[in-house]
Amino acid sequence: MTMIDNRPATAANPKLASKVPDGVLADKWDNYKANAKLVNPNNKRKFKVIVVGTGLAGASAAATLAELGYQVDAFTFHDSPRRAHSIAAQGGINAAKNYKGDGDSIHRLFTDTIKGGDFRSREANVHRLAQVSVDIIDQMVAQGVPFAREYGGLLDNRSFGGAQVSRTFYARGQTGQQLLLGAYQQLARQIGLGGVRLFNRCELVDIVVVDGRAAGIVVRDLLTGEITSHAAHAVVLATGGYGNVFFLSTNAMNCNVTAAWRAHRKGAYFANPCYTQIHPTCIPQSDEFQSKLTLMSESLRNDGRVWVPKLAGDNRPAAQIPEEERDYYLERLYPSYGNLAPRDISSRAAKRLVDKGHGVGPLRNGVYLDFSAAINRLGRSVVEERYGNLFEMYERIAGENPYDVPMRIYPATHYTMGGLWVNYELETTIPGLYAAGEANFSDHGANRLGASALMQGLADGYFVLPYTIGNGLAPLLNKTIPGTDHPEFKAAEQAARDRFNGYLNVKGTRSPDWFHRELGKIIWDYCGMERSQAGLEKAIGEIPALYEEFKKDLRVTGTGEGVNQTLEKAGRVDDFFQLGMLMCKDALVREESCGGHFRVEHQTEEGEAQRDDENFCNVSAWEWTGNPSESNLHIEPLAFETAHLATRSYK
Amino acid sequence: MTKTLTNLTLKIWRQDGPAGEGRFETHVIDAISDEASFLEMLDVLNERLITQGKEAVAFDHDCREGICGTCSLMINGQAHGPQRATTTCQLHMRTFKSNDTIVIEPWRASAFPIIKDLMVDRAAFDRIVEAGGYITAPTGGAPDANLIPIPKPVADAAMDSAACIGCGACVAACPNGAANLFTAAKVAHLNLLPQGQAERYRRAEAMVEMMDEQFGSCTNHGECSAACPKEISIDVIALMNKDYRAAKFKNRKELSRI
């Protein structure tokens, strides 16, 4: 198979104008805000904004926009906004507060994030993220988030991978939960006040574009099956990532790519789909019917030591393997970061050792994360205080007590850095359609650092979109927008009805889950932790064949009216198929290794990722053409004016 | 090491819709690994039902890590099943034995109407939070996060209450269908913190009254706390009652205007 790589040095695509403001890096966001158009408080109520998704980015955006006076309609497929998957983030949230006085600053958070992303993110976006990080902590404390504190009453911090300072704020092992509840409470207040109308148990099934501008959305009511249209001046997608394309991931069962993918099909470019993050510390798979993998927070690596037996195939229980026969490989390979080496690097190191036969556990598919040294040094009660709930969770799932026996961990898909392409204003290539949080591609480059997802979700929702949406809406004042009776809405509704009736009418033999599992195996094998040209080409051949089978042999029982979870799943799996093809294609044309994208053909002698800055210091943005195998590639070049392109080293 | 459980009889509540008449349906699981989670066992059943051309059992679930609060289920009459401090999604089959009969029902509470099969509507919880379960802190005006030190024991106690996942097990376990533990956990979380003081009494009054409109009354059985997967202490109810009583005095000027 040959792939046409149209990475030209020629004229840039005007749709990919990044809209980065003028000025030196540190002044860009202030310059933007100083020059952004405003909407008078009395005029804000004339604008309707739709927010899809109620995780950190969606809930914070909906609440803030409603506080400002916009009419907001918020949509979630959950029963309550509080269920969004942000809730499962464990470890913490980064912010350049420098409360520890250990040398942190906005600039250092910026450079750590750029370097962590392996120089594949947009400098100006990342710098803005570092700037607003400090406001997030203030905002969340004011809302009553019970962050961990020291005895004097001040906020506590801990360290996370890829940083040499302590800048991570946390609420036990439930930071995501507490931040989401904070944002949810603020959203609930607006719902109570009438500023936000909430549509729960409603799933987005299409985006409507009229005259090149986002005009609204089409949703399916998951309780009745009814398909309805909603018009607005602007639409925000805060619908999370696509990690469930792998079937097994740490994502919640209902996480899906549908909203982003339907936007893509309507003209939004999809950027860097091959940038997926494998998290190094998850509980290894135990059986074939496993439905998801569970993450153990990266914060555990603050006190846990990662090791495998030096002898491949060593059958002895951990306690019987003497110290000198253990390989603390992260400490050995990356002495300055040790057990806190970034996620992509730690994951690949684990994979290499397991592949060589050093794996531990009944299926030999894990490595040890050992707390015995920390328990000896700090005492059991301190370890319990820091990680108690994580230890309990591990014991419930694995059936072993990590105070006595080292945890067994292995990498699993966790986060997707790729997503809808957005400019500096978080606007996609469809004017009026914005993407926030994990759904966009902008801030993490090819690899996200720990405790940065919560930071980005809240930054986008609280401190970026409220400014940029105002700038976008101001020129639309008193102009009429297309209503839901517009033919484009009617056509999209009909297409959605046809799509869901189509799944019911295949009447084949296999469940949507069966196809999802098979698709996941292909993606994991060929587009997972390591990718090769031969493997990717194989996947690009196998996925369309399986997709054809899906269209012919799918079985969805029940009807289109009322609750039908099998039918919901069929729609999501359909979109995962199409995304999966694009992911593999993206991984194939990116002939370099960077961050989470590791091509075996491009590695150093020591097996580390080898970037090709001459040819690939850019963003791949894909345009839908009607067939995911034939998408058009467009390039946004990346320029590094402040950070210096360097080989990432954590030695 | 992994064991296989055999011959499990499931008696599952099926109900076509909110107005439909419910019934128990019996299914036998011939063999399942004890490493499987309870919901993975239901996944296996559903996959089989679809293969047989039958409708899958509808149940709410999402994160499967015990934190989102979406999953529910009365398992052999117990909310979230027999294991203490464990949500249904974290319950594993190693808790059961071969030849067991397992009765699976939805949450039983009139404030949580059944939507379908094992799925219920918990929007009543959201209405309690909308009534006052927040701190009014619009985006943008917050002072520095370290401006107000919070003693560690206070922050810890607030966190203990804030750990509530809003699953509804407390209501399902309560013989009165009361939501006092859920409501009090949120009241305690916010009323313990210095940031929550400005609205303390308004919050307590508004939330309790919205709760009373929708749920049964608390008669101190304590089943809620025993069923709570996050082990929220029943002490929070005492704190809520104290603040509600105080609110009735402190807010009396507002009341007299009605």
C-alpha cells in the first residue's frame, strides 16, 4: 500500500490558521484578552451556546458561560453531569503556584509540558495553559474542593512524572472526583437558577453545519429513542477522548468518539489521531472477558519502586527474590527521574522487559510496583494516608494486599492526545464549533504529563472559552441564525434515524461488543505501544474487512424506541471503526517516533524514540472525504521560538 | 489463583418501561471465572441473550472503578451486594460460590422510578444539589488559594463527606427511602469549610427542604451508612440536623416575609 504524503512546504491551508496572537510568548494571552471583542452583558442573553459533555471542560464552560449571561443548553449521555469520566482521575492537577519554593514557575511548567509532549504541541497554547493553571487552583478552592493540606492549613503538593518540582495538588486519590464535583456544583447552581438547561441521557448523533458555520446539533434521547434538533450560535464539544477504540482501556465503558467523529465528518479536521497515551501503571488483564482496565495512579510512583526479576522466567514469589536479583530498571536507566520517568518512557521500558520474559504474575504480563521500602521508611500509616484508597481498590480487583505483596502493573491505554484540530481560540475548522478538554488536540503534543489533563480541561472551560467564544459571537449580534426547521437540520435528523434503523435491520449474528473487542485487538496489536510499517499496513487491510462484516453481520436486539443500550453501542462501535482506520493511517505516515507514537523503524540505539524534526515538526490534520482510508492530510507547521527543540532525555 | 464458578442461577428483574409490569426472569450461568467482576458476568449474559435474539438486560454502569456512582443493583437484597465498602462494579465473582442463586433487582425507592429493567432515575439527587449544594463562587474572582488556611483535620473531615459518589445505595437500603445520608454528606462537605460559611444556613435549609419534598423521612436506622460504598459516617446527618435547626432560627427573618 502506498500512501500519498502531501506534506508540502507550499502555501499553508487557510483553515489551519492557528490565530496565535502577536507579541512575545509570555504576553500573547494578555494581548489576546486586551483585543478580544466583547459582548455587552445585556446582549449576552441573546446568544445561545450548546455545550456537549459535562466533564471538567464541559461543566466549567457551561457554568461560566451561564454566569456571564449566555443562554446555555448542556447535553450529557449520563443520567447526571456528575458521572463524566473526569471523575475517575486519581492523582492530581498541576499548577505553577510554586508554593513549595522549589523553583517552579509558569515558564518551567510550560517547558516541562512542551518537553513532555516531545515538541509536538503549539507553544502559545501550552504557555497559556501554564499561565491560567494558577487561577484554576484559586477557583477550585473557592468552590470548596477539599485539596490535601499540611498541618499548618496550607495546601500540600506532590511530584508527578516528567517534573523535578512538586506542583501537583491533590485530594487523596480522588482529585478528579473532587474537581468534577466542584464544577458540577457550579453547573447545578446555574441549572437551579435557570441559566443552564440540562438535557441528560441525550447523546449527540450529528452536528449541523449551515453555510459553513455550526448551526446546532442533533441528539438522540436515550430513554425514548427520539431524535431531535437544537440550534445555537455556537457549539462546544467537550466530549472526551477516544481511548475506547482499543476496547480495553482505562476509560469508562461509555466513553466514545461519536461527537468528535460526527463533527469530523461534517468538516472538522481531526488532528494527530495516532497520539495515544499508554499509562504505565494499570492492573494487568486477568482474563478474556475483561471489560476494562483499571488505572493505579501515577502518584504511586512517588513512593513505589518498579522492578522485575533479573532472571527471565523467575517463578519465585516477590518476597523470595533477594535484592541483588531484582532489576529496578527505571532507576537504572533513568537515574535523574527514576521511578518518575514520563509515561511513554516507563511504559515502553515495561513492555520491553515483559516481552523478554521478565514479566510477573500468573500470566507473566506485569511488573512489580513495590512499596516495602516506603513502608519501612515512612511507616505503614503514612503510606495508608497517601494511598489508602488506591491500595483498597487494588485489593478488591486483584485479590492481593499491596501492603504485603508488591502490586503488579502493566501499561494500558489511558488518554488520547489527538483530537479535533483547534486554533488558539479552541475553534475547530468549522466556524462556531469549539472543542475543549481531551476532545481537542492542542496542549499535550505527542505525550501528556501526569496531572495535566485536569489542568487542561478546567483551563479550557473556565479561563479560555469564555473569552474566545465572546470574541466569536460579538459580530453575530442581532443576526438571525438558522432554526431547527432548516432543511439541514431535517436532513441530519433523517440521516440519524436511518442510521439507527439500519443497525436494527442488519439482523446478523454478532453483538456490537463482539465487533468492538475484535477491532480493539487489531488496534492494540498494530497501533498500540509500538507501531511498524508492516503492522500498520496489516491493520489498514484488516479493519475495513472487519468493518464490512460489521455492516453485514451485526445483531442489535430490541427496538429503536425506549432504552436500548445495544443500539447505543452499535452507533459508537461504527464510529470507532472509522476512527481506527484513520488512526492507523496517521501512524503510518508519521515516519518518526515521538512521545506516545513509537515507530520501531525510528529509534535510537538505546531503544528510545527518535524524532525527525526536519520533516515532522508539525501537526497532521485530516480532512474527511467520505472514506476514512482516503482522508486528506493537511499540515500545520510547528515553530518553537522559546523552547529549544532538543532530544528528550530523562537520564 | 483463578477458579471457575459453575451453575449460578440469576433471578433478574425485567421491566419494559416505567409503566410496564415487572417480573423476575431466571438465567443460568454455567461457568464463570472468579476473576470476573459482577458486571462482567452480566456482560457475558447479555452477549448470550443477544446471540439468542433476545433483548439484553438494561443496567446503568460506566467507570467500573467504583467512583462515578452510575452502577447500582440490589444483589440478594443488599445495595451493591454483600461486600462492604464496595460498589457493584468492584464486586468480583470470588465473593460467590458455585450453585449460588443470585437475586438482582433495581434500587427500590419511590423517589427513584424504574426506567427499564435494572435502571432507575436518580434525578431527585441532582435537584437537591441544585437547591443549594454548592458554594457561590463565579469564575474569576477567587482569592489566592492559600489565603485562608484550613486546618488539616477540617479539610480531612470535609473530604470524608465529599467522597460520596451519589449512587443512591443509601436510599435503596433505607426502609423509609430517605436521602438523609446523601444530602448530609454534601451539606457537611461544604458547611465544614471556611469557604462554605457565607451560605451555610441557607444551604442547609434549602437542601433539606428539597430532600423532604422528594424522599422519605429518616428514623435513624443506619442502614444507609452500612450500605454506603464510600463508608460515609452517619455522623454527617447529625451535623445536617444541627445546621437545619439553627437555620430555622437564623433564617427566620426571611421566613417571616413569606
